[in-house]
Amino acid sequence: MILVIAEKPSVAQSIAKVLGATSRKDGYMEGGNYIVSWCFGHLVELADASSYDERYAKWRYDDLPIVPENWMYEVTKDKAQQFKVLSSLMKDKRVTELVCATDAGREGELIFRLVYNKAGCTKPFKRLWISSLEDSAIREGFNHLRDGKEYDRLYEAALSRSKADWIVGINGTRLFTTLYHKKLVVGRVQTPTLAMLVERDGKISTFQKEKYFNVHVGKGDLTADLEKVKTEEEAKRIAAACEKKQAVVSSLKRETKTVNPPKLYDLTTLQREANRYYSFTAQQTLDLVQTLYEKKLLTYPRTDSQFITDDMEDTARQVISIVCRQLPLFSGVSVTPDISRVTDNSKVTDHHAILPTVQLEKQDVSALPQSEQKILNLVGMRLLCATGEKHTYAETQITLSCEGYTFKTKGKTVVQNGWKAIEELFKASLKAKEKDDPMKSLPEVHEGDVLDSVSASITEHFTTPPKQYTEDTLLSAMETAGNDQFDDDTEKKGLGTPATRAGIIEKLVKSGFAERKGKSLIPTKDGCNLVCVLPEQITSPKMTAEWENTLMEIERGKADADAFLKGIVQMTGDLVKAYPFLSDAEAQRFGTGKEEIGKCPRCGSPVYVGKGNFYCSNKECSFCLWEDNKFFSSKKKKLTKRIAKELLDKGWCRVTGLYTPKKPQLYDAVIRLDDSGGKYVSFKMEFDR
């Protein structure tokens, strides 16, 4: 039998249906010579630092850098049962070979390989590589399974990425957390992304607006401008000089301009426009597109291509027809698509652009949640636009000369609306209407015409600061970060990948280093402080973009994984050496104003006085001492601040006046922390001998 392993249960069900594996078992489906099971995402991950040595359970500067010689892997606790199912199936004597059917990308490959290796499986496996979960695509994929070894480099790149993130994350986070006594998360991609937010915020806060003036002259329907005059006096002088004077049309240029249709959506451009039009976060869009992919209504979402291959022309034509019939927004739209505009085999590597599927024909779109309908409308709109006709317009530029000064204006009229007609139809459906550049039509004039007795006026303006990043503009900045510092022939990948950028933004918000205000993403005080204390090598988008580029070259066999990781280890070691200590004042940079009574025995973060408790400041750490707890209350005692302080400082504390129902008198004892790392902290008693 053949064991097929998918990434999620929903995907496994789609595959099992096509293969005829309809008999449901515990954790898998069986039938037709196939067993189909799933992974629940990452079942096996790199082990935590404490797995290598118990002393790493506590965070100490002296233990850094932590770099495993032999990497260890562990099964995610809440998914252990499914790993047991998969491991058992791999060892089943009936199974002669496997099919890796996890998502067709870097992370999907990693998910399968780690489970395969952890289970100690050596049976041969093949790779299913598809961009759609439609029945026909699954059948086609199984008819063209590839040897699993063809994807060894993809796995190597994925594992290198995972190890690099572990090394930088574990060491960077522990280093700066122990130095500043606050949980400071440092990430290979997350930190330079935060640095971009902080840099933009700095430019805005230090921006000093400058006043300038525009002078306008005109007659009738024709007005021309002289822009950005520095002083009001000069602007008034120019206006006074031109008032009621003659102006001559010294130049008139007419030219027809063309705006080509946009490209199809890759994940990043789809996330950007969903943020712009619907205010969806990047993560919300990714989740919605993933759901639509699993419902077989969209093709594979985690793609960085905006093209399709030439063998998809008939399918694309069919899908365009379905979009016009099935999506109410475009019903009745008549199009003659030019598929060649979106076809380029050389620009499709792992996956083509995001498209609706022919399965849309059978879907009652009105039955879908509104959010999913919005994504379908967006993807459908882009497909119609991308294959539509060019948009052409006539632009007229007029220059007026008056009293030695030059005034300019321009206007345009549409010659052929083309693909913009579809875009306008889409924008008209939005509750918040998009503001387009207003079409300004100019009166008919000719070069050399004289305008008598023109009127002149001035208007006051101010320079404006840069705008805060939105998810739309931040995704764009992440995609191109560091590009200007690369050679033209370098593959440019920026910060992260289409699949990971949404998660990076969410981590920044969850960690408290950035916050959302309306559509804007703004760094918090802690976020600004973190970037201030980190060295440029960690915050530089250029370095991280280079790493991303190297990972892609590893994927393609053009770079060495060991050399890449060696560079990461060297950089991390240098980082630790560069920060041996801090001044007392600097160490308080992240002070919260809360009373600190000691350091957490589990993670080394500050322990603060709370309401009825003493809690670890690290949100991911569950250490907490409660004033009223069973151990102390049974002895008619409260865990006071003094006791908590001593327990944290020495691990023990002598307590007097303890009660027991067995004896009439009170007694004294030494109370020790007996913390096993669970939800509740334990204690034990010792008596004087």
C-alpha cells in the first residue's frame, strides 16, 4: 500500500476522495491501495534549548551563545497523538512507499521531512506537487509524481532557515532579555521589519513642515500654476505683476499615453490590495485565501509568481467565463481576454499566480461568508483586468508665459477605457469609495494664443511628512528591502517570503513592539527602544535580505547550507561578545514603574508585585507565586513580599509561626521552592535538626 501524508485534515480528505480512500480510521483514511493521513501543520520542531542541557531552562548571559552541535527535534506536545499515528503507519508492513502531499513549498517540505526522519522511516517516497485542490489537479498530480530526492535542496533550505531562526532568536532574545530585565524578542526577519517601522516613525516625529505658495493665473476655464514659491512676499509680487496682464500659450503638447493591464496576483500583492480596499490584515487575507484554497475555489496561495504557464491558457479562458457568470459583481461583463499578457513560463517556478478555479462554477457564492466573497471578487477582478485591453488616454500639457514667469497645467481625456472599466466597476461596489485622480479636461487652445487680462491668485500650502506604514505599504517595503544595495542580476527577495510576512507582522503586534491604529502600523515605546539598543547587523534589512537570497540559492543548489549557518553562528557569537555588560542607567531603559522583587527562576525575567501575587513579566512564562495558596493557607500563613523575595533570591526562606491541626503549638520551618515548571509552583518544608 501507499501512504499519502498531507499537511492538514481538510487537504487529506480532498486527496482521499480522489484516490478512493473512503474508509475512515483513527487519524487516517484507507481504501483503494492507499492510506491517507495528515500532519496538523508542524508536528515535529527543533527542540527547545533546555532539551540540550538542563541549565538552559534558566536564562543566563554566561551560557550564551547556545549553538547545538547535534540538532535535536521534538514532537509538539498537543500533536503527539497524530505523530504516533503517522509513525505507526510508516512502520506498517503493508506500506511499501510514501507520497509527500504537504503544501508544495519550503515549509511543507520541512513538515513532512521532519516527521519522516523523526519516525526513523527509510521507505522510498515520492512528491505530489500541485497548485490546486480540484479533483482534476489532484489526479494530474498523482499521474506525475516526482522522486522525493528531487526536493532534497528545498528541504535543505527549509531546515537552514529553521536553524538560522533558532540560533538568532534564542541567543538574541536571551541576550537582550537578561541585559535589560525585560522579555525582548529578537528575530532574524522580525527585528529589521520593526526597524523600518521605527525609522519611519522617527522621520515623522522629527519632520518640520515648511510653508510654500502656489501662484495661479488664468482666464475662463483655463488656469495654470507656478508651484512651490518659497515666500509669501515673492508669491504676491509675481501675482501682482501678472494681474490683468497678457499671457501667451508658449507651449502645447498633446500625446496619447498607454497604461498596460496589471499583472495577476501573487500572495503579497493580494494582501496589499485586500488591506487597501477592505482593511484586512495580511494574516486575515492569508487565512481567507487558504480557506478558499481548501474549498477548491482558489489556487495555491503562497506563491511569489504573477504569471501562468502557456499550457494553462484554455483553463484561464474557462475561468474568466465562469467569473463573469458566477460573481454577481461581474455578471453581464463582456470580455475578450488576451491570455498571452499573463503567460510566461520563465517567471513561474514552484507555483503560478493566484486564480479562481473551475470549481467556482458549482459554488453558490452567496452562501460563502462576506469576507470570502470579497477575496473572490478581488481575485476575479484582477484576472479580468490583467487579461483586458490597454487603457489609453490623451494628455495635454499647456505652458503659459506671463511677465517673464512660466505657469503650467495639464489635463487628460480617455481614449479607450480598457481594463480600467473593470477596476472602476469593482471600486464602485466598495462602501468607502476609492479616490482616483480627477480627470481634468482643458479648453481648446493653440500654441501662440494670447489671453488678455488674466486673473492672478495665490494659495498657501505646507510640506507633508511621510505617512505611517499600513500593512499594504509595509508589505511592499518588506518585499523590496535591501534591493537597492544588490547587483541587478541578484535574485531580490527582501525580508521574509510571501508565506511568512503576515506572521512577522502579527508577532510584532503580539509582542507589544508595534500596534495598529486604524490602518496604520506604529512602533510602541518598547519597539523604538529595542531598535535603539540593537546593533545594525541585526536591524539591517540588507543583511536579512542577503540571508533570504542565500536560502533561495541553497534551494537551487547554488549555495552551501553549512557555510550559511557558519556565518549565522559567527555573527551571533560576535553579538554576545559585543555586549558584556550595561550601565545601571541603561539597564533600566525598559523600566515599567512596577516593583521588581527578583528574577524568575524559570526564564530570568523580572518578577513583579501584582494584585495578590508575584508574577513573571515574561508573558510566555507561567511562573507565579500567589499570596493565598494551598500550601501556605493550610498553615494559616500568607506568602508575603518578604518571603517571596527570599525564595527568589536564595531558593529558600525561614518562616515562623506555622500552624498544624496535629499539634496545639505553632512551629518554625525552612520553606524551599520546589518548582517543576508546571502551572502551579510547589514548595517543600525542611526542619532544623
